Amino acid sequence: MRVVVIGGSGHIGTYLIPRLVEAGHEVVNVSRGKREPYSPHGAWQRVTTVTADREAEEGDGTFGRRIAELEGDVVIDLICFTEDSARALAEALSGKVRHFLHCGTIWTHGPSAQVPTPEDRRKRPFGEYGIQKAAIEAYLLDRAHRDGLPVTIIHPGHITGPGWVPVNPAGNVNPAVFQTLADGEELALPNFGMETVQHVHADDVARLFMDAMASRSAAVGESFHSVATTALTLRGYAEAVAGWFGREANLTFLPWEQWRATVSERDAEITYDHIAHSPNCSMEKAERLLGHRPRYTPLEAISEAVDWLVRAGEITR
């Protein structure tokens, strides 16, 4: 099949596009052309790249038509962040594609209540990103059920892999947290460190997109989480990372308002976003309908990213 991937040079596309090529698909990657994949792969030599500025083309109303004119049997959208953007693309593709896959986020759920959280739990998103992504999901699934738009939505957790800094045990993306644990120095965590984060290896996300394509009849009109099968508490995560460096985690705990004063405003904002959600999402539906199980545990996925940070000199032993 001819598969058009929008935003295929990022975290997920680094793994997804080689998998698509190796499966025998004809692949077109639509991107701004400003990023190389995080990991090199010979499969990219067989990919057609189309350079496009999505924001500018959406502004003049031409982006959806451009994607439709690429005549993909399957379109995979990895970089849609507003309902207006989703509406424009869905309208352009309606009746013209066999399968349309959209990358969402577990942030559509808002704060965890009963865990593990299934996909059909009532959505209570907060923050602009989560609210927009929830609106996109509601619109696309309504189109699927009302007029047959062949859409599937994949909701990743904290995407992790070699080449970038994973969400750390303090709930932000400051690599200094890993260095503190590697050095055996004291690390302050908010509250009692019992909030959760839920990582997923980028290749497991790519695998779920592939499994949804392979089981189209079961996947169309559905949304699926893409996370590791367990979540990590901040405390347990910190203890594991310290152990990788032969250390005992030297942890202290501070009430939120005191803790946030010890870090930058940006780190505090990111941490708050993660601990206010404290995700712990279920993978039962993907296994039941698509036969999909993640290959990586959270710590296995994170360890690959941390190993890369060590090799890159971001963390010193």
C-alpha cells in the first residue's frame, strides 16, 4: 500500500517509517525538512520526502488538498494539535483513503481516577494541549461513527528512546536530575514521590500503528492507548535510576509549594503537568482487539534513553 506519514522524522517516525518500508509499503514522508530521524536506517533511502510547512499551508487552506493529492491508501498524522487542523484534513481525506490514523495522547484523560484507566473512561482534560487533543478525538470518532471516516486514534504516553531526554524521576525533562542520581547526591521530589508517570518506547508506539493497520477492521472507529503495561512512581523510578549507576537513591520529599521553589519555573510547570495527571492507562484493549503487547517495560525503555545520554556526554559517570 501507499502510506503517507505526516511528520515522520520525529520520535515515532524514526521507528515507524523503517517498519513500513520493511513491510513492503510505498512510503511518503511529509515534513518541514528540518529534522533528521533520531536513529539512522537504510530504509530511509527508499522513502519519498515531501517538504511542506503545515501551519502556513493550513493558513491558506491548501494543506489538506496537498495530502489528498499524494493519493495514499493510508494516511498517518503524527503532528496534529488542534481541532481545526484535524477537521480540515479529515474533510480533505473523506472518501479518498482506506485508513486514516491519528496520533493523540493519554493527556485526553485528565487526572487519573480509577486505574488502570481504559480508553472509554469519561474524559476530563485540562490544559490547552489535552483539551485540544480530546476535542480532536471526539470529532474524529464522531465522523467515524456517523459517516464512516476510517479513522483510528493511537494515544501514546511519555514517548521514550535514544536521542532525547525522557521524562525524568522529578516529572520534567531536565537531564540534571539523572546526573544528580548518578552522583549519589540528594534529589528532592514533590510530595511523597508517589505520583506516577507512564513511559512508552517510541518503537512500541510504531508497532501499535502497524498492528492497527494490519487489523483495520478491528481498529477503525476506535482509540487505543500506547504505553508500557505498568506505570512508575517518581520514587520507584528514582531508585531504579540510581541503581543503574551503582548508587542508593538519596531522596528527600517536599510539599509541592516548597518543592517548586527549588527548580526553574519551566521545570515546575512540566512537573505539575505530569503529576497532576499521574497517568496509569490500560493496554487491555489493544491486546484484545489488535493482539498488541508492548515489548518494553518502562525501565527498559528509559534505560535505552539514559544509555544514549551517557554516550552523548549529557550524563557523566
